[in-house]
Amino acid sequence: MSALVWLRRNLRLDNNPAILSACETSEQYFVFCYDKQYTGQWLGIPRMSAIRSSFLWQSLCELNEALEARGGRLIVLVGEPDHVLPELAQTLGCTQVESQALFAWEEQQQEQRVEHALASQQITLRLHQDYSLFQNTQVTAAMGKPLTSFSQFRRHFEQQLHDFHLQPSSSPSSFHSVANNYDSISVSPVATADGDQQRAVMKFQGGRAAGLQRLKQYVSYSGPIRHYKDTRNELLGADFSSKLSPWLNLGCLTPEEVISQVNAHEAEAGENPSTHWLKIEVLWREFFQHLAMQRGSELFLGDAKVAEVTRRHASFAQWSQGALGQRFVDANMRELLATGYMSNRGRQNTASALIHDLALDWRLGAAWFESHLIDYDPAANYGNWQYIAGLAANPRGGSWFNLEKQAHMYDPEDRYTNHWLKSN
């Protein structure tokens, strides 16, 4: 009996339940699919920019190296999983497919199509929930009602964050597979680009090794985590915030690992408001995952018809290209274009500008961020845009920011704006 591991946003060997389950069979095969969530368009906007594609490809290449060192190999296919996985599984003689359960509507729809397609070939799909801290059933049972605010969610789960502790790494020492005609793709099937590494706040390298290195450095005994709450809204520099999200969102790191490492840091160096606040920010990520499951298709679609959303607004083109004429917004948008990254403070302000100042449809901004952010996560991205727009889980009915006041507070000497608006 053999198993096929369909990798999604769980790009690691360590503590990967889909891989561990596959190792209970005699043969293991591994596949990643470049489906329309990577190769397609949404609202006329490509779903993955070249910079975001580069971070993903680096992560896949490192994973493939780790697999090959243990006798495995990553097969990379272009196509919809419900089309390509049944044929691949049959060809390899696999009777089960092990994969990861995800929270957003589009991903869940994909899971259902794959399960149906595999079942027609008498192949079983097994999904493992490892993208979140808490199982969906735990959240449903604890809350007892739909999520309406983060504060409500936090009251139920904040104390449980102390219960996560470092666990021994569980990683198979070897894999066994029969030679086949499927080869790893040596070049990314989607265009890649490194971006402006000279002006970026830090170099983001895809893959688990870089993620672990960043986590270790950030939570070291006297590391930057000690001042996180005080500096997290700063705009220039690597260590003002954790910047772990790119690795979290591809599963190179897990949220349990982050919380456990912070708890270990607190046990050694002592808890302070900053160490605890980093855990609260991870809890925000958790909140948006479960909110996404609750909202279903509304996470992407909202109330208006998609057909009514166009890109024919000159102001959207100016906003997206960092040419709006509002220096603080323009600087943030140019950083996004050049590096695939933007600070949380920048994301809130640029979203507020598009929704509340330009009166454009929030989905255009969400789609633009989806395309460009190297840490794109559907639940967090679309959930945050709906939060700013006042469509979901925002008791204030939306978040509007005074851009001039925000620039004065967070960039009083124009260091950030000058850094990104100056000519190369």
C-alpha cells in the first residue's frame, strides 16, 4: 500500500501530520499543485506576482532537497488538484492521499472536489488540521455562537496560549518510493523575481531553514521580542516586528512552534508585555482562520456582485502603483511592489485610503494584496480587508485612519517616505 502526500500550505518535513501518516504505508510520494489560486486571475488581477512566486518556489526547492536527502522527491504539477491528483495517484498505485485541511472557502471547495474525484477511483482523501493552533471543533464548542469580535475570541483562548510547549521534532528519517516518470520541475512554472533587496527591510528567503533561523534570532534571550510591543508599528528595519508571517503562511513554520518558542523564552528570560503581545498577534491570525470558515464565500465576495467590480478607476491604478499623491500611502505601496512586504501599520493605512478616502470596492485592494504579499493568507488578508471596511467582526463598523496624522505619528521625520519615494 502506498500514499500520496498532497502538499498545500504545509511546506516542511518536521511535525507534518500528512507526511507522518503517509509513512505508515510502504511507499510515499509527494506532490504540489500550481492551481488557479497561483496561476489564475481574480478581478482582473494576477493572483501571484513574480516576487510572491519567488518566495514560494524557494520554499518548494528547499523542501524537495530535504525529501531527496531521505529518498523522496517532490513532484510539481500545473493544474487543478481534482484533475491531476486522481491520475497521479492511480499511476503511482496510491490508495490514499494525505493532505492538509484549510479554512478559507475556496480551499474548502477545492477539498470537496478533490475528495469526490478521488472517491470515484476508490482512493481515500485524509485531511489533517495543522494550520491553526486550535481545531475548528474546539472553537465551535468553546464559543457556542458565531464569531463577532476578536475580544470575544481572545477571552476564550488567551490563557490556553500558555499550554503550548516545545515538542521533540518528529521527522521521518527516510522515504521509500518506486522510480516513476514524474520529474521535479527544475524551474518555477510561474515567473519569479527577487525584488529590491537593497531597500527591503530584510531579506526574505523561502524555506523552513530561513524561517527557523528568523524565529531563533527573534526570540533569543535578549532578542528583539523584548521590545516588540513598543516597536511593532515602526516602518524601517528588520527587528521592529517579528516578520514571521511569510514562513507561517506557507507552513514552513507552525503557529505552535512560534507560541512554544515564545513560552520557552519567557521561562528563561521572563515574560513582559512584548512577549505576551506577540502571542496575541498570533491569536489574531488564529481568529481570522476560524472567521473565514464561518463566513464561507462571503469572505471573498462580500455583499456586492463581483460583476460590479472593475479596475477602470484611475484612482485604483494610482493607489496600486504608489502614485496617488499621498506620500505615506505611496511609500507603502511602492514597498509592496518592490519587495512583496508591507508593515501592518502600512496595510491598515493603505486599506483605509482605498476604502474610505477613494470609496473603491474593498475587494480590489484585497486582490492586489493577494497578488503581491509574500505572506498572503486568504483568511487573514480578506478578513482584515473586511474588518477595515466594517463588513466582519469589527464592532466599530469599520476603521478609518487620518493619513496625515498617521504619517506624523509613525514617520515624523519622513525617513520611511523618503526611503521609498526617492529615485533608485
